[in-house]
Amino acid sequence: MKLTALTVRLSMCAAVAYAALPVALAQAAHDDTAGSAADALRLCEGSTDTGSVQLTPLVMRIEHTPTPVMGSDGRYHLVYELTLQSFTGDRVRADEVQVLDAHDNAQLATFDAAMIAARLVVRDRQATAGEFAASQLGILYLHVILDRTGRKLPAAIKHRLTVTSHGKSVAVTAACSTVARPTDLVLDAPLRGARFIAGDGCCDSTRHIRATLPLNGTAYDAQRFAIDWEQLDAQERIYVGDPKQPGSYVIYGKPVYAVADARVSAAVDGMPDSPIGSLPNLPPDRADGNHVILALGNGSFALYAHFKPHSLRVTEGENVRRGQLLGLVGTSGNSSEPHLHFQVTNGPAALMSNGIPYLLRKFSATRRAASTAAYDKATTDGKPMATERLVGPAKHERELPLDLWITDLPE
């Protein structure tokens, strides 16, 4: 789906620059984390500034423990949200956020005022970017990249926040969180064949990552690691012919497969394809259109959304095998054009759960879309997509394809 927060392209389905310092990390995923969980908790217990007591205009916290994921660039990625809230009746400007290793205060990433302004979401259309009005809450969407050549992954992180209020600068260290072990959830690709593009994927594409939704009194970010899979033809076009006809799209009607042995926890069919070109803004319980949710075990669930009408080959409660046909790609539900929305979450509800990272067993890639703008342009004008060559190996194993990578998925 292409669903951003509140103004969400409620199709479950733009990029901003990340901040990263040259932090080097150890090679072996299961030996990467520095210290035990108990050690990490102790790091957090001693991480808050206690040398002096001061009033701070903003308070901050991390709602969900970050989980490192190995990206297709060969680096670990931390993707998480920092919740900031003003406790003053005046305006406050966020000037800088430093992400620190709680063990030794090593600086992992720095976000300056401009980067904060680009990443901070508040529910006030009149707000100045990067500023908080009285008693206002905002979500800062962070992406920290960690290289793999020596230093261990942090067991816990904390944040050094500098703000300006009434012309006075205030700095405080808080919002400590343990860091989970790198994900070892390895899945097959949900599609097979050449030139599938990972649209709106990890780790800075705003349409998925910023799709935090307030549902039944709780905020959820189910699409934190979601991908909208599109397919290109040999001329790198997304569709050929009439853009209003689903069959003009290269991906339409392509088979979709089970990514693992699993149980079908939901299977919904019978909804029509949505008109192409704009989102129908359906209510949340119909946003996925025709869809399948697989219970993968260990509290993980995979959602496939927007199937072609009457194409599902599975039913709720059925056990499926890895590689089994589930249905065909369509454009039902909140979808602006044919594509497969795929995500993994920590709960069985498509939206009332939180997105978790995963790895694809195998894929190849040598090119990516030049930009989100180039990707969007190709979905509207039907012309060859502007692409650029990737640096590094073509073959990948146990990695998450990054945003806009054009992949060949095993047959």
C-alpha cells in the first residue's frame, strides 16, 4: 500500500538524507552486539544526566526497541522513532540530536537542525519545520547506518538533544534504549523473476516509514519495513499502453508466493481492483484490499496486500509451504496502481501492529532507480525509469533490499 501518516497515501503504501558517522562494526551478526541484555539495561539505567537538575523544554523517549537489519549495501541499519514532547507553553526549536553508544558515548550519528526539520512530523500544518508549539508532540524518524569493520554493534543507545527556548540553548542526554540483536528472520522473496523494484523501502522513504497511525487509542507503525514491489520491462518501464488499464502494468497478474512455511491467519478476496491514478481512501479495515496474512511463527506475520480480484489460492486457517502460490498481483484496496505491498509485523493485524525487519534469502541487483521522483515519474508517464548503477557485488544473500533497488528474484 502506499499509507502515510494521517495524510497517508492510505495505500499502505520521499526520501531524506540519512546521518551516519564512520562507525565500524564486527562481521558476524550473532556476535555483533556488545554485552548482554542485562548489561544493556544497566547502561540505560546509568545513562541519564544526573550531575545537575534542570528544567528541559522537551522530553524524549523511544517507544520500540530498535532492531539492526543487514541492508543490501552490506551495512547494518537502525530504523526507529524518537518521540519528542514540549512541556512548555512557548515555542521550542530542536537544534541537534546526537545518537550515542550508551557503553562509551561514541557518536553513532548526528542530526542537525536541517535534518531534524526534514524528519520531524508534528500534527500542525502551521508549524515551522523543526519547531514545537506549546505542549506539542512530534515524532522524529531516525535512520542510523553502522559500518561493519571492527566496532561491535551497540547494546544500547542514548540521545543527546540540544534545543533553543527563549533564546537559551539547553542540552540533555536521555531516551536510552536497548538495541535488539540483528534480525535473523530469513524469508524467500514473495515474487519470482527479473527487474522487481523495491519501491518505498528501507530506510528513508517517507511513505511507509512515516505511516504511524493512531488506531483504537494506540499509535502503530506497521509499515516501518514495508516494500511496494513494482516490476519493470526490459526497457525499464512500469507500464506499456493505457495507464488506466491494470493489464498495462508489467507486474499485474504475476504470481505471488509464500515466503516461508506458515499458517494463513487471514485471507480476504472479492474486492474489485481500484481505479488507477489516485487512492480511493478506503477505511483502514479495507485498505489492504484482497490480502493474505501469514503467521510465520515466533510472533511474526507477513502481509501481502492488493491481490487481483478472485485470485487467492489459499483460505484462512490453511497451512502453506514455502514457495506455494498464494494469488496474483492486483490493485485492490487503497492502491493507486498495480503492485504488491509486502511487510512483516509483530502482530496479526495488518495496521494494528508494528513493522519488524527481515532478510531475503537470495537476490541479485546491479541498478537502482535514480530517485523517488524518478520512480514516481515512471509510474505516471510510462517512460523508461531513470536508473543508476550500484557499487558492490551483484549477488546478495540474507540481506534486505534497500529502497529503489532493482532486483532479480530467484525463480
